[in-house]
Amino acid sequence: GSSRNRPDGSTLLKCEQQLADGTGAASWVTTEGWDSLVYLFSTVQRDRTVGGSGELYEKLLWLHVPDFREGGMIRSIQSVESPLGSWVEDSSCTGISVSADCPYRDSEMDLLAYEPYGCDAGCSQVTAYARFETSIEVRSSALLSLINVFATCIIMGTMAWLFQIDTEGLVIAPIEKMVNIIKNLAEDPLRKPDLSRFDHPAEGGKDGKIGPQLETGALEMTILQIGGLLQVGFGEAGAVIIGNNMSSGDGELNIMMPGRRVIAVLGYADVVHFTHLTDCLREDVMLYLNTISHIVHTCAVRWSGLANRNLGDGFLVLWKMPEAGVQGSEMVGMSLTMGTGDLATRRSAIADRALISFVKIIAECRRSPDINRFLTRAKQIRLAADQTPIDFRPEVGLGLHVGWAIEAPIGSDFKIDASYLSPHVNITMLLENATRMYGVPMLLSETFYALLSLRAKERVRKVDVVTIAAKPQGLFTFTMHNSVLEAPEGHNTGDIIKPEQLEDVPVEEIEGGSGAEFLWLIDQDIVVLQESIEENLLSFFRQGLCSYVDGDWTKAQELLQQALAIAPDDGPTKSLLTFMESFGFRPPQDWIGSRGEWQPF
């Protein structure tokens, strides 16, 4: 049989060796061979050492097998000494159940058992056991498990982070942006939502460009468009309607709300010769009308006003006035021309800005190439049709008044318009209508005139006294002639046109330094519109108007005739002469210094 040699080369295992009892039967192993077998069994894992140090991964702690030295009795082998090496059991880790003194945990030991083949009963007496220490293997396995868990956590965390980025960019951020848009509209229905505060980096690519539009993006744009349409459609008067419905969480649409009383400068603009222009321009009259509408609304908003409703060829704009105090729906300090300190100054500045806005409307309409192109075309159409020529001019009729109005939605659940209702709105429209009668592009009420600054009043001319709502009231106009200044390059509609010496001064400093009062001397539109106006004309007219009011119409006629000689086309002069002529230049017996209840037409 096979054999293992001693260090000196002699044989340890000999299958043919005689038994010690001298019977002559062959013994399969010697005592030294037995010891060597046990030693070799304890080093079965010798090829697996810790860091090459020779320390075994799995050390034999206890061996319970048939002992050759005891005639084959099954018992615990306490130690062996062999030519190949020695082994000693760990006495604290012996037995099928180890004692508490064993330095290893159960999970760090491995118990092996062997039962002879064919054993049916009493096998526990002939079962062989071997216990190995596996702590190094357990620690290595635990370390591998820890590394596996750590790697799994990293992978799962990375995947969760990537998923969160997509979720944040494609779902959460757009939804938050939409909610914020609705909140902004609820808080300030007239302010365009600032989307820069809600932008999320995940919404763009590496180059900052927006990727393919998703459903959330389409929904966001739809909300913005609907909000924009609400702002344009309802305007300032509908701000409360928009805000209340946006902030409501019940899902109900509540548009029929109670009105609110406000004090405001009311302005009305109407397109001159609109009926004849419609006949000439047909479908293109809408382009002409919208061009004028753009100028009117842009100038009003540029000078702190608000665009309200459109009435065919007419446009209502307004400037809300600061109030001395508000208690519920009652106004405290209703006197418009009286106030304390800053309140009166602020009201005067608002009135000045409203007047500047209307002066800008006249200047912008006169120099607009689009408007002049439409009017030239209308003249050519009438000429080709052999119709009576009309001197179409780029003019609008303007009226300015100040008073209270009820801000409210008007209509039903089927259709509403948010607007302002007041007899003062009607007076403003009457002022505009009367511009044809007085031959001026603009008329101002005395109530509005009283709010103007001294600089503004110097530019305004009183043209008549009429009775409105049983109360005499003066009519005023902004004196101007038909010339207009060409807009400089880069000019925006309604902006100030500065003189050359102030070209480098920011507009904000000009407007904010001395308020609107300083602008009457700076803005070149105002300067050009009023230059070369004869002072004698204004003097004769002012004296004639005083005589007219006092009832001395003979003297008034004489003075107004002198004014007319200076400016034959002066509309206010011709209007007063025509009115007095209808009475034979003799005031009626009930003359009180003003015309009767005013009906311009």
C-alpha cells in the first residue's frame, strides 16, 4: 500500500505489518502512523493560511474518534506527537456542547459528525466528531457581507438619487412652479409671475436648453396663458375677482362680487373719424384701431395708469388716487383738492402723470408711421371713389376728469365685464365728445385741473364754463399746435424725450428727482407742442373769457375777435363766438356765468 516516510526515510504505515499480539494478522497502521494521521487531519487546511503566516484558517479544536492506541475505543483525542508535528486539543471547547469557557462563539465553530454506514440503533456510541474553529472564515465572510451591503447601499443610493433628480425635474418642480404661479396670481392678480425664482436645474440640459416638452410643461404653459388672458381680460377692475377665485379651495367659480368704491383720475380716448375710416379700411380698420389702442394703453401704463375697458373706438383708462382713509366702503376725506402733506403732493403728482400720459398719446399718434400709413390709404380710397375728401389726421379725442367710481363686475354667469360705473365716467366721456365742439384734442374738467401742479397749470388754458350736474364747472385744455417732434432712435412708446444736454442722465433720476412737475420743462414733446404759441392770443382769449362769464358779451366779442385775428383756426375762440352769436351776442336773462345743463351734442 501507499506509505508516508519519516524524516529519516523509514516507513510509518505498512499494511503488511504484523499485529503486536503475534497472531500474524496484518495491521493497517502503526502507532506513529496513527499519530501522524491525526496530525495531518488537524492540518487539512494548511494551504489556506492567514497572510502567509502559517496560522490556519480552520483550526482543529476537538477530535472524538476510535483511538488506535486504546485498541479502537472511541474517545476524545487529547494530543498527539508525531514525526510530522504535534497537536493538542482545546480543552475548553470539547464535547458536543461546549462550556462557557470556550473563547469562540458557536457561529465561529463547525462541528462535524460521522456515523458508520448501516448503523440503525445505538449509533451515538459509535459516532465520530470533529470540531473546527472557523472564526477567521466567519470574519472574512462578515467582511465580504459588509462590503456587499455597502456596495448595494451605494448602488441603491445612486439609483435613488438619479430617480429623485428625474422626479424633481419632471414632476415635483413643475407642480411646485404651477402652484406658485397660482399663488402669485391670487396675491397680485395684475403682476406677471416671476418664473426665475422657481426654475430648477433639472429642467434644462448641460447647455441650459430646455428638453422635450412634457405634459407638466404643457400644463404649466397653459396655466400661464390662462393667467395672462385673465389679466388682460379683467384688468385692474377684475383683480379682486381673479385673486379670490385663485385662492379659493372649494372649486366653485364666484364672479358676481360686490362693488368697491374708489377715487380715480378717469381718462377717455376716442378715435376721430372712426365711422369714415371703417368705411374706407374695412377689415384693416381693426389693425388701425389696435395700433391706437396700443399707444393709448402703453402711454397710460407707462405713466402709472391702468387700462380698463374698450368701447368700440373708445378706451377708458384710469389712475387710482390715494385716499385719506378707508373704513369699509366709506371714504374718509372725500375732498379731492384738500389733504395734508404728502397726500396732496401724491395726488398732484398722479394728476400730472395722467396729463403727461395724454400729451404723449397725442404725440405718439401724430408721429406713428403705421397710423399715418393707414390714414394716407383711407384718403386715397375716398379719392378713388369720388367721395367728399376728409382731412384724416392722426388724432384722438381725449377727456380727463377725477371722481369716484364703483369698481365691480357687470353681467351674469354667462358673460361679465369688470369695469367702473359712475356718473363721473359719463362726464369723462362728455368731455371727450366736446373736443370736436371746441376744436381741441383734449378737454380737462375743473376738478382735475385743481389737482395739477403749478407747472402743469401754466401749460393749461381755460376755454369755457359749463353746468354739469347742476354745478358750474370750468373746462380746460392743454394748449398745443399741430407740430410734432420726430422720435429719437431707440425711443419707446410713451417715454420721455430728453434734451441733448441731459442725454446722459438716467430717466429714473429725472422722474424721481422733482416729481412730474420738473418734466414739464424737460420733455421735448411738451416743449415742441407748445412752442411758438402767441402769448397775445392767450391774453386776448383770457380777457374775452372773463367778459363772457361776467355777461359783458359785447366786450367779449371784441376781445375774442382780436384773438381770432391772431389765430384764425383757434377752436375755443370760434366756439365761444358761435355760442354767443346764437344769442345775438346778448346773454340770456338767466345767465349765471356758465352755459345751461351741458349737452355737447
